[in-house]
Amino acid sequence: MTSPLLSDTAVGPAQVPASSLAALLARWLPRQRWFTGQGRDVTGVSVAAATALTTDCYHLLVRVDQRGSSDGAHYQVLLGVATHVPPRMSPHMIGEVEARPGERLMVYDAVHDHRAAIVLLERLRRGGSAGHLRFESLPRTSVPCGLTPRVLDVEQSNTSIVYGDELILKLFRHIQPGINPDLEVTGALARHGFTQVPAPIGWFQTEAPFWSTLGMVQPFLTESTDGWTLALESSHRRTGFTEEARELGRTTGELHVALAKAFPTGLRPADQSARLADAMSHRLLRAAASVPELRPFVPDLQDVYAAAVTEGGDAPLQRTHGDLHLGQVMHAHGRWHIVDFEGEPAKPVPERRADRSPIADVAGMLRSFDYAARSGGEFHPRWADRCRDAFCAGYGESGGFDPRAVPAALRAHEADRAVYEVVYESVYRPELLTVPMNAVARLCAGGTAGTGAPHMSDQLPAQEA
């Protein structure tokens, strides 16, 4: 059923004025971890589409306009509206509004309401449409019912709900037109028999204001630990992690081989390295325009990119993970599993779906090892070097080449990643801006990856969840 939110006057059975709702959301949205427009003034909030899931819970697609942006961004919100809410929901309150003279209503983030989470899973189990929403699941698969939901309390650019340690539902908060790369890639890999990526079971999408993936359900990896936690513990204890790193390199190489089969590409252009350098330079100039601290390093970074063109050793472009680091891999039941194929969340979907060099994924993981080596106030460069070398060796065993054999290309991709992280930290965690800025300075000074090279641990960006 369609909600009265689609009118300009009210929402829900208790008639919440649309203007009051817009004012609440304008204050609440910028404080959310997954809001992509941090640091820019909100100039307008409107409801682009709304569907009632229950009598007091609404699925919204909210358009947010901000100063300095010509296009509005859309966000997925589950909105609860009630006269009273249980105490456990108090941390998730959005605000209070007056529906009628003397009648106050509580508005809250219903993602954390067990009833709303159960309704979403039930919709996925049954399939079909509801308002602007359509729910689907793969043939010959079944979504179980009766599972208790809990929201994962982790820092990430979306919201994940685990159901009874059997399933995980990922809600994509920032909505852009088209299929989300996470659903696209995991579905393709499942069809090609790659088992170290959890296969999607079901998903749901919106048909208004545009077609877009809203969320997907996958098996939950029980008894698993993410790679960042394992690496951090090893670094702090100064224990060996080389075997795990080598196996992770092999898994990453196997992933790239599987992706190349699942998403065939054409012939490699003769000027591929030059095109990559131009794209990196464009991203650099765009980043320097928004982060003044980056501007003095622009000429040297462009030299780093140009050196990769001279070497000419970059790998053919193909579909990749797009945001690979230790937080995106899980170790469960004696194997590595790779998750979260959304790509870098700040980039538009077409750019995240584009073919890239697999060295970009390798560079992201190597930088992640180095960051683990310097977290917690201590610095263990030898641990990082051993992990980096082991990862590259493992990758060479399954991915078709050893990344250390193309040092200029690897250095350029690390620099490109560092520039991205400079922008990321300046928006979300400015207190950590010095971390990627140190990376930029070290790369410009001639640091390279690999055995016998200067230690690169100052280069690593802050870890994303």
C-alpha cells in the first residue's frame, strides 16, 4: 500500500505534516555514518517515494539537496511513527513532531525495530511488489522465516541486519540508479561457481523515482573473523601472519581470474597505461580542489603516474573488487571469503562498475597490511613487509603475475588509493587526515613496495569497515 507521504501534506495514520518531517530529516541525516554529503549545507529535503510496510512503519526514499551540488542525492530510510516507543529505541530517535494540536508523535529509525526487520525478511521470502518496492529471490532457493534479527554495530556505508546467524540483509543507504555492484558481482560469481564469495539469495529494489537495488540477502558466515581483526592482533603480538597473507593473496588472484571469466572484456588498448595515468591525474586534480593540503604534492604525484606509463607493466583492465582491504575479507572454516563488492562508496555507480586494473585491488590490500602494522601507537614495519611479500607471492601463484614485478604500476595505484583516502578522511574523519597525507608524502619521495624497499607504513589510509 502506498503511504500518504506521497502527498505534500501528511504522513501516516496520525497525519504528520510533511514540512515537520523534512525538518527532522534535514537535521538527522547529516549525522549518519552512511550520509555521503558530509560537510555541505543541506538546502532541501523531500520524500521521493514512500510505501507503508506496516501501519506505523514506512519505507522512504528521501532526496537531499545540498549547497554546491547540482544533483540531489537519494537515501533509503525506514521510518517509524508512533505515540510511544519502547526505551530500547530511544538511541534511534529522529525527533518529535506535533501531528495535531496537543498530539505529539515520535519519529525513529525503524531499521532497529525488530518488527520492521522481520517484515522486510518476510517480504523477501514471499516476493512480489508493495508500492514502489519489488522483492525477489533466486529460483530454487528459500528464505527461511522465524529468524530473530539484530543490526550489526559496525562502522560502514550501509546497514546490515543479521537474522539468527543464518542470513544477513544489507541495506544500501545511498541509492543511485541501476544495479548495485555488490548484487551484480556476487550473482555473477555464484553462477560461475566461485564459492569464496557468499552468493545472493534474495534482493529488493525500487521502481521510483528510478530503478535501483535497495538491499540483498546472503548467507551469514558463522564463526568468522574479519581480516582486519586477525591482522591487528597478529601485528600487536608480533606473531607470524605470513601464511594467512599468502593464502589471502592466492584467494585474491583466484577472485580476479573468476571475475575475468564472469565479465569478459575486449582487447587491451595500446595506450591503456596512458589512459590510466590520465584518469588518476583527473581524480588527483578533483581531490586537490577540495582538500588544500593535497595541492603541493600534485606535480610529484603526476610524476608517479607518468612513471607507470614509462614502465608499461600494468595488468589488463577487468572487473575487480573495487575497494579491497583487510576489512573486506572474512576467515571462516579454514578459508578466506571476500565480501562487500560495492566498490568505493563515494564514487558514482557507473564508475564503480567500470573495469579497472587488478593491481588496484592488490595495492589496497598491501596498504591495509601496512596500516595494521602502525595501529595502536606502535609500528612494526618488518611484520608489514613480510605480509606484503607473502600476499604478492600468493597472488603470483594464482593470479598470473607477481605484482612486485611491476613496481611503478603498483606505486601509482597506491598513490591513487592514497589520494582517494585523503578525500575520504577530510570528509568523514578529519582528525585522521595526516595518515593518508603521510602516505602521499612518502610516495612522492620515491617509496616503493616490495622486499628491500623503504618501509611504506606511513602510506596506509585509515581502515574502513
